Amino acid sequence: MSQIAAQPDARIDRPIALVGLMGAGKTTVGRRLARALGLRFFDADREIERAADRSVVEIFSDFGEEAFRDGERKVIARLLDEGPCVIALGGGAFANDATRALIREKAVTVWLKADLDTLMERVSRRETRPLLLTGDPRQVMADLMAKREAAYRQADLTVDATSASHQATMKAIVAALEDAGVLS
Ligand code: S3P
């Protein structure tokens, strides 16, 4: 039996993948979205950590970013075969050409777009992000924003996540999916 047939009541026939920079709210909003739609939720970074038996910070420091990206692509490829679900992607996944191609083939993608102040406010709460542990985090984030914008724009839908509550962002995603005819 296919994954899709296993969830006959699902309002969507494929994974919903949330795209965007660190601090955009992908994990929190994704969890709420999954609950609202009765879908399973996966956080790609947590799945990578589980597969590697190491934290993201440790994977970067022990093996480097390139190895992290390889592991990330493999884990995401597996999650994309889970059928209808919500996947919170790490901020760099959709900026990686090979990983983005896989995601675009199998999921409906939503870019949670937020301004720099909102992102910095949210990431300042944790020190779990290796890319922000060296240098000036605000400058690093601004650079990533400029560098990744063209990739993020390739998401199927864009939802403004600036300053909005996670609940409001979740509802905006549901409305955008309905408007696009992807969610019944
Ligand atoms: C990264 C974002 C992180 C994590 C890793 C690299 C990035 O995920 O995958 O630290 O390149 O933007 P979040 O976006 O969930 O913080």
C-alpha cells in the first residue's frame, strides 16, 4: 500500500516543505501546520542529527559543511518519500542545487520570508547554528539573505513571516495552499 493510500483523508497528496532562513520559524510553524492538517511533522535537522548521532554543530566542526550538505540531501530524499507530511527544512537545503531539485520534484514548497530584524531576534535565543557562531551574526545573516534569495524565490508559494505570530503565519500558509488549489 502506498503512503498516500495509507492516509486517505489527507487534504494534500504530497509533502509540504518549509523553506527560508534560520529564524524564519520553519520548525515552530511547521509543527503547528502539521497538527492543523492532521499530517506528520519532520524537522530535517533533527533527522540529520539522529542519523549522524551528532548535533548539527558537531557535524560542522567534525566533518565540515560539505559533509553536512551531503547528509542533509540524503536525509531529505528519504523524508520526501514519506507521502503527505510537513517538513521543516534547514535554511541551506533549498539553496543547494541538487537538494532543491529533489525537493521541487516531490513537495509543495513554501518560503517563509522574514526581514533581517525578525530573523536576528529569533536566532538570538539559541546557539545551535554553526554558521552564526563565528564573525558578526547579523552580517552573516544579511550575506546569506542576499546569496539565497534567488533560490528561495523558486519556492511554489511565499508567505510573509515578518513580525507575524507563528499561529498567524500557519494560517497564512493554509490560505495560500488553498488558494493555489494544492490543499483540498
Ligand atoms: C543552516 C540552517 C540550520 C541548519 C544548519 C545550516 C543554514 O537550520 O541546517 O545550521 O545553512 O542556513 P535552521 O534554518 O532550521 O536553523
